[in-house]
Amino acid sequence: MQANPLTISSSKADLDLDTVYSFLSQETPWAKGMPRETFERAVAGSLCFGGYLEGKQVAFARMVTDEATFAYLCDVFVLPDYRGRGYASALMKHIFASPSLQGLRRIMLVTTDAHHVYAPHGFMAPANPERYMERHNPDVYSATAGNAAG
């Protein structure tokens, strides 16, 4: 159950970019080692949502979207000290009520262990997973780190 109400904003000006970058680049397997410049480009090109308690950012989610037909939900987190209080669910409800995300044909995400967080919001395994393809470079951040130094 939610202890305190989470304030949610889609204003990039409200984001604590240092907190978000630090958590994503140090604590998540999908963004570990991401260069700061890459992170800033990702934020600039996405619809971002921050969750705040008394002005402190404790949650984040990013939607890569054309705001007409498709969106990819990514970089979702609640800081560890604030988990288990319903903040992830509150964040998801707010995101999916966002006017710019209404009427989309498809919203996708990839998760290794948080299916229970997303299932109540309508996410399920793809009906036809054999149709999905990807180009995946899991070492891209370590490969670009050496290039950025030069």
C-alpha cells in the first residue's frame, strides 16, 4: 500500500538527472556503464516521467514513442528504499492515462523479472513472438567507452 502520495510529472525540467543517471548506469543490468551523453540523448528524445516524494525523485520511467501508434516503455525503476509501497503501480497508471499515449496500437517493454508489475496494466507475452526480431548489442556501452576517451 502506498505510504505517501507520489507526485508524478512528465516535465523534463523536474527530473533529477543525476539521480536517474546514477541509478540506471550503476544499478541496472540494461544500462550499466551507459555514457552520460547517451543517457541525455535518450531523455531528450523520449517522454519521461518522474515520481517524487516531498520533492525528491524516487521513481522514473521513459517512453520512446511517436505519440500516435507505438511506444516502448523502458528504464522504469523505483529506488530500492521506496519499493513495495505501490509507487510503481501509481507511476504506470499515470503514464497510461497520459493524453499523448491514448489510442496507441502497441506498447511494448522488455523485463527479466518484473512481469508482476506490468501484468495488472494489461501487458502480456506477445501473441506471436515468432514475428518479433531485434538487433541487440549488449556490449555497446563498453565498446563506445573506449571510443569516447579519444
